[in-house]
Amino acid sequence: MTEIHTPRLLLRRWNDDDLVPMADINADPHVMRWVDDGSVLDLDRTAEAIEQWEEEWDEEGFGLFAVELLASGELAGFTGLSMPEFLPEVMPDVAISWRLGSQFWGQGYASEAAHATLEFALQDRGLDRVISINRIGDDASENISRKLGLAPERETVHPVHGFALHVHAIDLTEFHG
């Protein structure tokens, strides 16, 4: 089982106990504001998403980690790697992403988890390059991308929803873990 420990977090694969807390995160309009078309996800759609995330682990050898707080055992959300198939122009690049419950914002958890994920991408999975894809206007995600050393690469448009996106990238041979 793939697990990563950071000073405050456990990044791990998903289990049945994660469904309800992740569904609560996905049901929060503030959290989902910058995700796809901004729609919240219910319990069933969250279950489908977790199933897809686990399938990606099996197919690609990487995926989205459940992010658990070591101090309390609470599920804070996710971070991890995925194939951004919704945006064919960036394929075959691997994307890093994160989504945390709003009660966990502003405490450095997303940056901490994402930094550990970049180390995992380079050291454990041997990836040479990782991108992030953020909606223009999502300043918090833009800041995390920059903290991680991802540089703005281009602007594009979401092929389904039509909103503007920033693509950031990092050559992992230059990443300082």
C-alpha cells in the first residue's frame, strides 16, 4: 500500500470510511467553486469519483491520495497525480491537483501534501515533468503552484465549460525536494 508521511499529514489510498467526509467536502459550494463548472457533488457522485481515483491507481501506478491529518485522523481532502484527459492538448503530461475542505484552508496543508506528491512523482514514479491546471481567478491554487516551483506555461480554455485555464509546469529534474 502506498503511503507518504509528512510532518502533519498521511497521504494514503482511499477506504470506505473516506466516503462521507469526502462527500461533505464535495458538497461545499466554496470548495467546488473552481472545480469543473462549480457544481457540488452528492454522495453517489463522490463514491463514483473515489472509485475512478482508485482505478487510476491500478491502471497508472499513481493517483489521488486521501489526505489525513495525523493529529486527529480527519480526512482533509485529496492531493495527487492524474492524467488530465479532459484537456487533450496537454496529454501525455501528468497533472498534480488538490482539494481540501474549507476548514483546512490557510494552514499550509495543501502545499505540504502537494510537495510530498511531487517528491513521490520524481523519486517513486520516475516522472520527468508534472503540470498543474488551474482556473484563472483561483488565486489560492495559483499560489500553491508557484510555491511548488511550477512555472506558468500557457493559458488555454476548458474544452467543455469554456472558462480560461492556466497551465503551470515543472521539470522534476530541477525540483528541490
